[in-house]
Amino acid sequence: MDDPVLIAGGGVAGLAVAIAFAVRGQRSVVLDVRHGPSRVDRGDVLQPAVLDLFDRWQVTDRLAEMRPCQFGNFHIVASDGARLLSLDSAELLGSRYVFTTIRHPHIVALLESAALSTGLVEVRRGARCISLIEQRRRVVGMKTAEGVLTSPLTVVATGAGSQLGQEIFGARRIYSYGTAFYNTCFSSIEQYADGGYYVLGQQGVMVMAPLPGNQMRIGLQIEVNDIHCFRDHTLMLAEVRRRLVPLRRTPLTQLDRGRIYRLQRVVQKRWHVPGAVLVGDVAHAVHPVGGQGMNLAFGDAEGLAGSVMGNGMPLDMAELDLRLDKYERLRRGQMRGVLRRTHVLGLTANLHQRHIIALRAAGFRCLDQSSPLKARVLRKIMTVS
């Protein structure tokens, strides 16, 4: 196909799609309304399968230059600091099974640099995508603030809140967890710098993960009615200490203002229509407690490029649409288990009754006694198709 693929959205999903097509020799144009890579912190954790993709996409060396943080220890603790479950991924599954973390804006910058270096990707910042253009029930491009762009294939990677193309792709299935998530960055806390932590208590889950540069990500599940409280720095610090008692006498240094977003599970009914396809959160937004949302976007990119390109980009539009249909069927099958697990984790994190919390803690302690079961659970967590 001589025409470049059009990609709406210059975040992780859109840039990953551009790279996946570029390594197969296909040109693309990425359009994003922002004038630079997003500064908003979202996902930080890269799963082992993503590192395999980075090798295939020749991105690994660029990632290494950013000196990411890697860890294999993962702990679930109660609000008093008592360990309920400890997992050592390298010991249970092998040395390649580690979590890799790097702040989200740096991931976007890394991907944009890698995409541009291929010579097959053009990134147009400050380009607002207004709508998709249909002719004879087939998407043939998009309308932007600067004019109309056409292509046999348009990829929409504009994020969970996007309305681009909703009238074409149809309804979304939405489940609201009735809570929100506060995501912020701290200086590293020494006693919790050895790995990732889930703190489970009556107030809700708190997630802690090490980041490069002696930093740490802390995410707190909060009630929607309490959102206004977390705009106050002092109240937010008090809540972190309340969630994890050993921190009450520990100095805490917050490095950014944080970001609050409501927690929903959103799955688009259709991921493709003739001439266009959805990837990333605009197709499937999941609860963040599993740390898998961003990683799913990388799988989308590779799966889409692999399905569409095959032995080369089809010249016939009917064949292209058949390949889009094949991609959706395969990808839905691959993701079925992940979508189910992240939903169950989200529901589990939403428990507040004391007796249920006690039962949950007892269950984790029992699991902690069985290495085979721990390995099985950890493999599920770290497997993102």
C-alpha cells in the first residue's frame, strides 16, 4: 500500500502501532492534539512480554539508555504492614520474569524517538482529529483541524475518554467501580524500595512501585466523594500514612501534584469497522490495579500490524477488511482472560467490610504457603497477550 496508515493519537498505543508497522516496512502518519509527548503519569510498569516486543522492534537499547528500574519482588501487605503474600518472580518463574518501570512520559518520549528513527513514521503534533470520514460504509480517512486526510486504514488510539468515531463503532460496555484512583510520585521510601507492594485495608488498595532515579509510584484507590480532599497536599499525605501504619513516622516527599481519574471497565462492542480499527484504552480500558492496561496496548499494536501486513500490505480493500476482522477475533480471544482477571482484581480491591477483609487476608496467607500456586498466580499477572 503506497498510502501511509493514519493513526489518531500519539500516546503509547498510537506510537506503538506506528513502530510495529514500520518494522514491517509500512509508512504511517501519527496525529496528536498535544504539542509534545504527554506529561501525564499513567502506567509505569512494563511486563516481560513487552520487553520481548521491544527486542523485535529494536527499541531495547533506547530503553536501556533511560536506566529503567527492574524488580522481581512483589508483596501484598495489610495496613499494619504485616506481609500477607510475597512473590519472587525470578525465583518462581525464571530470570526473565521481572517488572520493568519507567515513568510514563519517558515511555512516550522513548517510543516517539524510536518511531521517528525508522524513517517511516511522521508525527504531527498539535493536529486535532475532528471526525472519521465514511464513504459507502467504509472509513476512508479523517477530518482534522487542518483539512482532510485519506488512507485505506485509519487507526484510532485516542484513549478511554475519546469520542472520535463513536458514532461509527457503536456502543461501549461500561462498568463503574464507584471509586477513583489517585496516582502520584514520591521520593523512594527505603523500607519499601525492594519491590512492588499492594496495601490492602478497609480504606481501599494502595499500590507502591519503585521508579528510576530513587523515586516511587504511589497510587491510592479513593471514594469518588473524597476526590476534593486529595487536592490538598497535607490531607493526601495523611491518607498515605493512614493506609500503611509503618509510614506514620517516615518522612514523605511528594514529587508531583498527582492525577485523579475515576475507575471504570470500558470495552467497546466493536474494535473494527471497514477501513478503521481501535487500539488501546479506546477499545478496552481496564482497572489499573493489575498494572496491565498500558501493556495491552503494546500487544494490540503487534497483533494489528502482524494481522494486517501478513506477507505484505494488501492492495485490495476487501482483503484488508478481512484481515482487520481476523485481528479483532484473535485479539479478543487472547485478551479474554486478561479482561476477566483485571475485573476480578478490581472488585477484590473494592471490598470494605471487616469480615470480608479478614477472609481475604487469610486467603493470601494460605496462598503464601504454596510455591506452585504462587508461580501460577504470578504467571497470570505477568502474562499480557
